[in-house]
Amino acid sequence: MKKTLNISILEVAILEMGRMKNGEPFHPLEVIKWIYPQDWSHFFKDLESETNRLINEGKVFVDSSERNLEIGKIRIYTKFKTT
């Protein structure tokens, strides 16, 4: 029997942006503006909870210079680096 994965579109998009940024920090808001360009503001709370979950799970990291963890102000990065 095949095991199915339950991965949210926001998780996939956040990790993909991290890959595209090649380890450089980015604002999570860039993600929802990228995948929902006209309706991004409706997904702010979803982005906030998904970003916090990924930070807690160690899948993304907060830029060390950030002191305030407001979703609209933090910058995150991944450890994926492409050559």
C-alpha cells in the first residue's frame, strides 16, 4: 500500500522559494504574493501559521538579524543551496 503525504501548498511554495533564493533570506509575504498575486491578503493568517510551523519543525530558519517575529517583517531562509 502506498503512503500518501499531506503537504500544504504553502509549505511547498515556501520551500520552493527558498530553493530558488539559493539560501538567501526572503520575506514570507513574497510567497503568497507569488502564488496568489491578486488575493494574497486573504491568505495572510494561513501563511503566518504555516511559516511558524516550518520554523518550529526546523524546515526554515529566521534570519539571525531579526528581533521581531511579525510575519510581515521577518525574513526566512532554507538550508537548500544549489550550485
